[in-house]
Amino acid sequence: MHLSCRCKQWVINCKTVNLNNKISEQLYSNYLVCGEHFEDRMFMNPITRNSLVHNAIPTVFAFPGGFTSSPLFYGFKFTARFV
């Protein structure tokens, strides 16, 4: 099975090269993305930050030469499965 468009975007945004050849099922079953990599608007409730909206994409990263954003939340760590 091919990567879903959203799953592929998660892999691209995370810039984790070793995940490029994984299928969606492998990513969903075996890999997580920390909640700090999602903007508040990507959560159903930005206060509790424990459930993502259906079309959430991780965009909060600080890569040299890449896009950057600063997470506003540093406490509880929510992790999201690749979708």
C-alpha cells in the first residue's frame, strides 16, 4: 500500500530520511510524533492538547535552513501516530 498524502507530508515535514521507504501501516504501527511538533490550531482542544484534528500536520520544527516555528507549550508531551 502506498503512503497516504497526509502520511507522506508528515514524513517530509519530520525530515526523517529512514522513514521514506516505510508504508503507511508501518508508520502508523511503529512511529510517533511528539505533540510539540503541532501548532495549537492542530488540536481539537488547544488547552489539553491531547487529540489532533483529522487533518493535522506537524509543522513546528527548528531545522537549519528549513522552516522553523516555536512551540508554545513545554509541559505534557502528547504523541501522535502517523496517519
